[in-house]
Amino acid sequence: RCPISPGGAGPGGYPDVISPASTRPLARGDVLMLDTGAIKAGYFCDFDRNFSVGPPARGTRDAHARLFEAVEAGFATARPGVTAADMFHAMDAVCTGGRGGPGAGRLGHGLGMQLTEGPSFLPGDHTVLAPGMVLTLEPCVALGEGRIMVGEENTVLREAGAQWLSDPAPREIAVLEG
């Protein structure tokens, strides 16, 4: 079952991952994000996808590509023995050049019987990752003027490293026409 599907939309980005509903129609130049998931046998998944309404502006294309690269950095870092803080720093290095610090927000979390579980990919979370953990990689890129873009993918940690639980979003942002 799919209990919720929050999202956000706005010109060149959105103000928050879970934005309140709006009566404003989508317009060319908007970025629409759907943060969704499902529950199967009591276990949650949680991922999002971004869409450009009409051809994306250069900043939108670049931000989406940076999210893709940050997810790849998190995926490459994820292996038993690294910490949640290591995961934060790997993705933050791509998102902000390593300037994120404690105010950057969480860049991923555990999944299981609740939508969000520990660990949290924050600079201060030194939880050691172990095989069998189900984790989201959730980097965020600030676009200025109160706008962001977020990417989110689900993985499971194996002895050899991370394994995708679904196909990750492509480097290029999906375009909605019409």
C-alpha cells in the first residue's frame, strides 16, 4: 500500500521536502518533486523523484546532476564499518563542497518498520553501518532564495557494500511536457 505521497513544487526548485498543498497550477520552469514510498509486510520504502515542467533551466539540470553524483558518492561509501557521519560527509562533499556542517540537515536515514529509523546521516551520528541495514541516500542541494532539490534512493547494505533496492533516478532530470 502507498499511504502518502507528499511533494513540493516551485520555480526552479521547492521550499521543502514536504510542502503544504497549493492551489497554484504548475508552470513551465517549475520543478516538481514527489516523495513517495510504500509499505509491504510492515516494511517501509521511501524515495523521491524530481521532474522539470518544460525544458529545465541550466541551474535545474546542474542541480539534478549534482544530486545524482552525491547519491553515487554515498553508494560508493556505504560498506560495513563506515559511520553515518562518513555517509553524510561523502554526500555533502558533492552537495556543498564539504561546507554543510551541522546545519545542512540529514542526508539519509535507516528504513524498516518505520518510515524513518536510525541511523541518520548527520555529522554527529557515529553509528557504525552493518550488513543488513536498509538505508536511504537523501542528498539535498540548496538553490538559493529558499529553494532546494532533494534526491532519495533506497539501498541495503551487504558485506561487499551497498545494493540498490530499485533503479536509481537517471542523471538527467525527467521532463514533463504538455
